[in-house]
Amino acid sequence: MAHEATRVLLDESRIPNAWYNIVPDLPAPPPPPLHPGTREPIGPADLAPLFPAELIAQEVSGERFIEIPQSVRDVYRLWRPTPLIRARRLERALGTPARIYYKYEGGSPAGSHKPNTAVPQAYYNAREGVRRLTTETGAGQWGSALAFACAQYGLDCEVWMVRASYDQKPHRRSLMRVYGATLHASPSPVTEAGARILAADPASPGSLGIAISEAVEAAAGAEDTRYALGSVLNHVLMHQTVIGEEAIEQLAEFGETPDLIVGCTGGGSNFAGLAFPFLRGKLAGGTGPEVRAVEPAACPSFTRGRYAYDFGDTAGLTPLLKMHTLGHDFVPDPIHAGGLRYHGMAPLLSHMYVLGMFQAVTRSQSECFEAGVRFARTEGIVPAPEPTHALAETIAEAERCRETGEEKVILTALCGHGHFDLAAYDRHLAGEMEDYTLPQERIEASLAGLP
């Protein structure tokens, strides 16, 4: 028992004490959000109807490190620190000299990395007397995480889940309800934004942009309610840096530093959470790893979108964000990686992409699920559809190393398990998985509606 108690204490001591804010280390500041009406940079008062004061302060902070409240660290203790695992069985199966490590976030209560930001968001809102949080969710991972976090702080939680994922992932819906959330398929008839979409297209599969409009509308109309976002914004990306901070120390124990970091990108929080702490030394004038973002070919905001000011939602209720966007009217095809079906990319990541700080590539749905199956059969973990994008790129890089003989160290983020996604794996194994090739004219039509 004494040995066990010591082990737990040592593990707890490895939970980071602070989140890392990369903004003050960048060579140039990112463009500011603009007010949707005046087109002038927004101030704290403009965000107050949606977010608590502390999160607004973090969104615009110039501090390099933000202390993690003890209450948040106490909840983090349920699953943090998360393991860093070397994928030796996958390496052997590939016959590669590359050394592959993955940071596994699937052991959290919600089964993904999302509670890393859901918990502090719930904490800061509860501290300011908020009684209810509204949000959107794609694959259901963020909705599950916020529902769990709200349960920890006695908050009501209302979630709009993208219709395509709502239909595909019934057990995600069940998990949110177990945690106490109220759930709507989006577009829904309970908001003006949703009702308009349904009137135009009763069979709409929905999108994250539509679901955001509904959640923002519900929050803005109630004094005791605020809105919580699971990706895209600066403070959300910053909360996720506990992943990279832990990984730095864990890799050091192996005597390793990564040559390449690979992460999937939808809004960008998981990718940023792993990569930002590793880029700190590089920004200070030292050396650092190559970094590669992987997005779905059906929703390629980095690789085929336009870097421009756009709304974060379909109805145009949010501030204008300068980001790589496919247009706020864009409705992606109903791929199974629902967490990556967002029309835009985090403004901070978009800014860094323009600065040339990382690369971006796309992967098709079928090759991603093939990578997921390969990973499950070697490493034993069934990955969520989202991180299979990073796994597909990681496997391709390891195979390149096999051809060249390069002993590269590759680090990736396995940001969640796929236990609620087995129906999608069934479709893949049955040969029924479709790859969506996005016509350029669809992108151009959507971009024509940029504000």
C-alpha cells in the first residue's frame, strides 16, 4: 500500500502547474477578432454575454504561463498525467527504423482530450455564478466532456449535436445524458437559426457552424447562461497544452526528442496542445521538430480554404475571425470523423501556418480507417476516427523511413478512443466506407459568401 501511495503521489506531481500561452513568443501577433457589426476589433465587453471574465482575459493574455487553479488540477487527477507510449508493435509490423510515440488521451472520463479544456471552462463559469452552459458538438466528444465537467461544478448543460453525428453515434448521446446534459439534434426547431435551416432543408445533415449558431443564440438570450467552445479560440488551445508539457518530460525520460510531430486538425485544439510546448524552444531561437497537421480530404480548410475573415458560425452571430476557412455556409459531407467537420481553423493556428511554422496535408476517410485498424491490431487501442488521420500520416512517414533507413523519432497524439465509433469501423471492414472528393466549385460557391 505504501508503494501504491507513493506511485500516485509521484504521478500527481507530474500534472503541469500552468498552461502555456504561445502568443507572446510568436514573431508577430495574430490578427484580432472583429465585431460582426462594426468590423472593428472587439473588446472584452463584446465577449461578456458569452464568456466569463477570466476566460476573456486568457483569450487576449500576453502572459507566457497561466496558473492552473487547484480545483481544476484536482479534477485532472482523475486521468492525468496521461501515458506516453512507444508503439513498438506497430514499428515491428511496419519494419521501420523510426521510433513512434503516442500520447494517449483516451483514458479521460469522456474518452478524449476534450476535458482538458471543459473542466477549466466549467470551473470559471461556476465561479462567476453562471448556472447553465450551452455548446455544440460534432462527433460528441466535446459534448460529452462539457457534460462531465458541468456535473463536477453543478452546472446545467445544453448541447446541440450535429445531425449526421447524432444519427451515427447513439452511444455518445447516451453518455451526455448520463452526465446530465440536455441534447438536441442540430439543426433543431428550438432556435431561430435551426428553424431557418430546417425550413430550407428539412434533411440537412447539419454542421458545426450551424450547431454553434444555435448554442450561441441560446446563451445570448439568457442572463444566467454562457457559451462554451471546444476548440478554435486561444484559451481553448492553451488549456490543451497540458498534453505537450507532459510529453516533453516523458520523452526526456526515454532520452528522446521528436524529429516530427503529427496531429489531426479540425478546429485545432488537440494539435496545438501537443505541438505548442515543443515549439517554445524553436521560437526562442533554438532547434525544434518538424510539425505536420493532418485534415480530412472532405473538409480541407488549411490546404484548400482561404485565409480571410469569416464568421465562426453559419448564422453570423459570432465575431469575425481571420482563419483558413471554406466559408461559414459550407456543409461538409457526413464523414465519420465528426470532430473534424468544421469549416474553419483556429485563427492562432492559421496565423502560424501563414508564418510557415508547420505543414498541412490531407488524408481520405478510407485510408484513415485502414490506419486505425492497423493500429488496433498491433497496439490494442481502437482509435477514434479523428486521430486516425494523424495515424495514417504517421504510418506513411514510418514507411518512408523504412525505405530510406532514417531513424526518425515521430510523436503523435492519440486524442481519443473509438469505442463509440464501432459502427463506422463495421462499415469500413464491410467495404462500404465512402471517400468524398470535394469539388472545387463547392468551395468557391461557399467562399463567395465571405463577409
